[in-house]
Amino acid sequence: MEKSTDFLIIGSGIAGLSFALKAATLGDVVLITKKSKIDTATNLAQGGIAAVLAENDSFEMHIEDTLSAGAGLCHKDVVSMVVNNGPERIKELIALGVSFNQQENDPTHLDLGKEGGHSARRIAHACDLTGHEIETALLTQAALTPNISILEDHMAVDLLIASKVERQVKKEEKDSCLGAYVLDCNTGSIDTVQAKTTILCSGGAGKVYLYTTNPDIATGDGIAMAYRAGATIGNLEFVQFHPTCLYHPKAKNFLISEAVRGEGGRLIDEKGNAFMLKYDARGDLATRDMVARAIDTEMKASGDDSVYLDISHKPADFIKKRFPNIYKTCLSYGLDITKEPIPVVPAAHYMCGGVITDKTGRTTISNLYAFGETACTGLHGGNRLASNSLLEAVVFAHQAFLQCREDWRKLKTEKAASLPPWSSGKAERLEECILITHTWDQVRRLMWNYVGIVRSTKRLLLVQERLAPIIKEVEQHYHDYLLTSDLIELRNIVQVAQLIVKSALMRKESRGLHYVADYPAQLDKNNTGDTLLKR
């Protein structure tokens, strides 16, 4: 079946929903999400959203903190644009119904938190459930907006690109995106969805790794589709490992917010010794790359399965009020964080690289935008500063809307192209799901063991060799069997894993989140730049 819309948005997190609410003032919006609309990384975000909101803070300080964390790879013009837009976007979220914590003695001011790498308190938060608060508010507004249709259990298979659907593209013109093939996960049917503008907001790729803080939906779909379509991809070697994921046999990927360290939590070993000052003068408030690497080093040296994060020296009432979700969740596993330290380990958390965009979210393919974790905008560089991700999402959603509004008069008059329907050919139903689950597990273990916090050229070459037959096998499955969401996700996971390894091999230095034992030094800042890949 062929459908058409003005805007096709792939992903229902803060980036996609923020853009949808604005784009609906221009035309019809179809937003697809492969599971429930609330199954997003945004919904799980604990810490908050960074912006200059205090009198003792400044745009210059926030810019400098971001540049410092980014290890010399941030694009300064992008950093300045995002930081300067921050306060206005926070006001916008509040107007949409987001309830950030306010100061008890002065409810006219927000209660701002502090996290690693920040030189001032600037994290607007809703206790430790900020993402859920934002997601709920945006979904409520979207439900009240007539021009927005949200399709749950719908997954993009591949982008429709002009040059690949028998539409002539002149050599001097950029290729353009015409929409996407979309799988209805409930019926198995694949629709051709034509759109004047397509937006990739499908989140990150944490599920490429065995241990991750990400939800199950984070399979790198947007990055993989954009790469296959011919868009430029950048900086995939910079995978951020969150230093503190709860270590418990029954806990699945529960993150212990960086805000715990921001409020005085200390990292200690099994004997109770604090260790962060051995690695960084900022101690427990060092940036995530430094903390994750320090924990990894401590665990390898001691042979212990985890380290510990201790905030039990703080008043119990303060802990319960500031971190109600963390306190409640840990207690459900028999851990009372008001009395004992929390066992923690690093886990894959955030993709700093992604689909290359300009300052308005436009990719290298016409009519295709990307923002949120799917994109590489130039904000994060080699390491994301804590709580800059939600900020980036709302700022780029706004910038993209302004660009679309400027282009809208021309776009809305363009004639619809004749697009081919999806063809399954002689594909058969996949009866043995073990073909997918086994391969998925293989890839994730390979990536965790060989492409983790500390890398080596030998291990990277080894995993590249081992991925080659897996890639070939998965492509064969893709052609032989009727598509399911699991098979599409596996294809995307393998694609992104391959690109991460290729990017890591290209960068012959240690910088930010990319640490290679063979090249421990950081090259001169003038001799390095973004790692770019194009099919």
C-alpha cells in the first residue's frame, strides 16, 4: 500500500516529538515508532537537560565545558548555537507542561543539579525521572494536535532514495529522500510511505554491545539506513560508556545517574578506598570518558566484578527525595543506598557519532534530516558532556523546523513521484528464530570484548575479520526470508558494528572516548578532524 504525508518522522523521543509539534503548523505529520510510543531512550533519561539558567553561570562557561569534554573535535559554531538556544528551549518545554524541580525556598527558580564536567549548576531536572516527565508532556501535546498521526509498532526498513527508485538525478544535484518503506510489525505488510521531508530521530545504537544502559529499541536503525542510502556518517568510534550501571544479576541495564556523583557520591573499590583522584584532578566529577576508563582499569587490576558508588554519607531523607527512582529500584534488589554503596560497572550508553548534519539538521541527502542521538551535529566531538543530549535534541528540532518553514513554499508544490511498492520476491517465512538470536548474541559479545572502553589494533582487525562472514550471512537472510522487526534490527546492528570498527581503525590516536593501546597519545588538534564514512 502507498501512503503519503508532508513529514515522516522516524522515532518518538524528545527530538521527534519536539519537531512534530512544530511541523504540524506547516502540514501533515506521520510519526512512526517501532514499539510503543513511550519506548524511547528519552523516557529512561534520569539526569536532566543542561542550560544556562543560574546567575553565577554563563554561556561562555557552558561552551567551554562542552569544548573541553569534546576533546578538540566539537564544532565551535555549533556548540555556541546550541548553548545560546538553551534557555529559550527550556522555557518552551515548561510551557508544554514539563514540570522541572523548583527550589524549595524560591519556587520562581529551578533547582539546578551539577554533573561531571560542568563548572556550574545548570541541570534542569525532574528528580531522577526527567526523561519520563518530558516524554509524557510531549506525548500529551501530540495527542491534542490534529495534524499528527503516531503509528506504533511500525518500523522503517529502508529509505526511498530518488536515484534508487528509477528517478533520474542530475550529476550536479544532490540525491534526495522521498520517504521510506515501513513495516507494520503486527500484520507483516510493508507500505511505501512517501514524504516531502523525512526525519531520522530513531535514537542510538547501544544494543550493538552486550552491556548497555539503552532500551531494546536502540539498534542503530537511523544510522544504518542513512549509510545504505548514501548519506555521510561520522565519528562512530566515539561510543560513550556510562561509568555507573547497576551491577546486579537480576537488574537489566539500570543506570545510576551521574547526578549521584554530582551530589557528592564517591567511587570506591571493594575495600572502601576512593580512587578517582589517581586518574583525574576533578576526582569523581571528571568527564565520563575519564571515569569509565578509570573504573575499567581498577576492575582489570583487582579482578573484581564491579566497583562501588557510595552516597550513604548523605542524609537519608535527601537521598530519597533527590533520587526517588534510584532509591526505590535499588531497594527492590535488596540494596539500601542510604546505608550501603551501590555496585556499578560501565556500560555502552551513548553514540557521539552518527549521520552528519549541518546546523539545521540537514544531512548530505536532500529532504532528509537527522537529529537526536542518530545524528552527528558537531556538538559532542569526541565525548558528550553530561545532559547535553536532551538539549541538543530540542535545539536541533527547532532549527530544523525553521529551515523547513523557509523551504515549505517550494516543497509543498512539488509533484509526487511514482514509487515502486515493496516486493518480497520468493522470500519465505523464517521458522527458526535461533538464526537471529544466535547471530545477535555473537555480534554483541564480539563488540563488547574487542571494541570496548580500551581497544587495540590487533583486536579491531580480529573483530573485523570475524564480522565479515556474519555480515554476508545476515544479508542472505534479508533476501531469503520475509522481513520481521527482529531481522531488520539484526541487519542494522551488524551494519553499525562494522562501521564502528572501521571508524576505530581509521583514527590512529587516543582522543575522548576512543582509547587505543597502540596509539596512547593524542595527535595535535590541527592534524585531526571528524572520521567520515560514505557508502
